[in-house]
Amino acid sequence: MDLSTGFDSGTGPGGTASGTADGTGAAGSGTGAPRSTPTPTVGLPFVRDGFAVNCPLCDPNLVVSISDLVNFPAAVPGQGMEPNGWAITGLPANFLARASVHVRSGVLLGFPAEVRFTPKRFHWDVGDGTPVDSATGGASWATLGVPEFSDTATSHIFRSTGRHTVVLSVVYSAEYRAGAQPWRPVQGTLTIAAPPLTVVVSTASTVLVGQDCRANPSGPGC
């Protein structure tokens, strides 16, 4: 490997930038220009033992796949729901994902780099054979400005009672960069599962009463 690759030699057209120790030019007339300090060419951000070396990660034709990111663990998402841990048959339960864009640092193909993960898809296996898929991680009813038990992009209606195990999986896309280079796409996606959530599904019923049971506890239906 030519370790001088990417250096400014300090020479100009038609001559060299040599000079004597006392700063005079080689011809002895005038003051010679000081030696220029070699600087790495823009786009070669890595330095080893004082020498700039080629940066394979800066090659625009390089293809980096998701399997190359073994040194860059994506964050494990979190999940929640409304109501918290329980649901009523026939009414929407609202599921929420906690996943965001985040950056990891590490070594990629032998060079220091950064990888940025972006959540792109959310999948809930709700345990009854009818999954929930969404491009958004959802939002609370209060944030959406809707009444409780409203249908949302990430809600689900359970039809039977019992305990259900809900598992959220988040699909991440990835990008990488070396030094100050621009972000470049990584081929493929990465799916990370959140810790499972247990949901207790029950039924609810209403009755008609003759009056306020607090005022007349012995009233009909109280």
C-alpha cells in the first residue's frame, strides 16, 4: 500500500519546495517558503501511525449489508398498552411501542464507524391469530385527543377472554458513515423483539338501575 496516497507533496509546478536550514532558498537568493506540512486529502479521515490510509468505507460503490453490523447492537424496543395490562372483549385495546432513531459506534469492516438505526415498521403478535401491523409506534388516547377505548392505528379488539401474551417486533432500517462522510444505506433490515406483555382479557356488563345507587343503595339493580 502506498502510504503517501492522499498527501499534498508540497511541490508546485516546475520545481520543488526545498530550502536550507537557515530558511534561504536553494539558489541563495531571497527567503525560501517553509516546508508545507503534509495533510490528508479530504475523504480519508483515518490515521494510523501518523500516516493517512485509504478508507474503504468511503467507497460509494461499497455495499454494506445488515449482516455486517455484528458490532452494532440495535436498541431493544419497549412496549405498553391502554388499559394497562388488561382489555375488555369487544372494545379496542391500544398498543404502544417505544422505539426511536438511535446511533451506535463501533468497528465496521475493520474501521471505526457509526450506524444509525431507524424504526420503520411495528408488528404486534397479540396471541389470538390476528396481528397488528403499523408504520407507527402508536400514541396514547390522551395524546391523540380521543376518548378511551377509541380505535387507533395500533389498537386491537379481543373477542375471547383469557390471558394473552403480546410480543412486539420492530423492523429497523440502518445507515452507516465513516468520519465526516455522509450517511449511506445498509442493505436489508433488522427485526428486534420487545419483552413480552401479558394481557388479561375479560368481559364487562352494564345494568339499568332505578336511581343513583349512592343515594339509595337498596334501589333496583344496586
